[in-house]
Amino acid sequence: MTTTEDFAAYIASLPRVLAGAATLFRDAGGRVLLVEPNYREGWALPGGTIESDDGETPRQGARRETLEEIGLDREPGRLLTVDWVRGPGRPPLVAYVYDGGVLTDAEFGAIRLQEAELLSWRLVDRADVPEHLPGALGRRVLAALDVLAEGGGTAELENGVRVA
């Protein structure tokens, strides 16, 4: 007979995986909205850690993070990419990117940055994405843009590289 204690020990013994969700917003010209965190170098998409311990889903996490970070409360569109990202000194990360659609000038004007975490935001052309988002994150954003351009289904990625 399995006890609650046995089950808890089993769960504690399982491998750990981190999970994050972000939303890809664009302007009418196809430029990508990036935010500049104050807690690390570089740029990112609006998004962050999924609060899975509280029952939050990836889609809910993307919406909550967008509201917290840039003040826009929008239901995320379709799932564009799922990326399995290995990293030194941490468990793997599963990163979800949702389509945020094309924002209007009024919506860009309504952006209010979360000052506790963000310094600024900007719009970046596709060609400049790798300069602002190096590594797996940049490849993930380019893959998400490809999914939008192709009109296909969700892209499965590993470290930002399409595997399916």
C-alpha cells in the first residue's frame, strides 16, 4: 500500500524542469516588441516564469506576465513555439511563446513598464533580433516569426533550433 509519505518522496525524487511563457507582439511593420530587464544584461520578450506551483498554466502565465510587465491585459493568441533549453547550473527550461498579434499605435502608447523589473522597451526589425536576443532566445523568436509567416502549426524547438 502506497502512503501519502511514499508518494511525496516519489514526487520529490523526480527530475525538475523550469517553465516560462512569453508573448510575441509586433507592430504593423512586423517589428518585434522587446523589453529591457533591469536584473540582467540584454533584452527579452514580455514574459517570465510560470507559477505552476499555484496551478498557473503557460497561457495564463503569459497573460499575467504581459499585464505585470507592460500593463496590457490581452488574451494570448495561438502557441507559436515550445523550446526545450538546456543550461549550465540549472534544470532544463521549457519556454512557450504565444502570438500577441499586431499592436496599434494607441496600444503602444498605453504600455506602462513594471519599474521594479524593466528599464525600457523598443521595437526591433527581424534582422536585428539576433543582436538583441543572442542564443536560444533569439533563435526562438525567429522560429516564432517563421511560424507566423508560414501559417503552420506550433514549432517544437531544442535550444532554439527547430526539431519538428
